Amino acid sequence: MGRQKVNFMQVKVKIQEKIEKVEFNGETTEDLLKKMNINTESVLIKRNGKFVPVEDKIKNMDEIEVINIVSSG
């Protein structure tokens, strides 16, 4: 059997005004959030300026913005 090719991609991630470049080998915004240890239920995600679900596919060089959901009771 041949080795499976692993495609690493680089995305720009913005969290609370901090921007960092992240390399990962996942496919979705959910994969990215898991790599960054971010709870998918506590944030909203924008990909290239548009809100997207966590299942949304990411492409190399996408810009991802993670927006924390704040609730008060």
C-alpha cells in the first residue's frame, strides 16, 4: 500500500484582534478549531468575511475570524 498524501494548508486566523498564521491538515473550520483547542459551541466563525457553519470547508490561504459568543444572565 502507498502512503497517503497529507495536504497541509495555511490560514490566517483572527481572534480578538490578534492575527496569526496557522498550518494544519484538516478540511473544515471545526478541524481548525479543534487544533486550536477552541470550543465550537462558544464561537461564531467568519471565512473570508462571511459567517459560515463549523462544517464549512477551508481552503489554503483563507482568512478565518473567530468571534466569541458572550452571554449574560
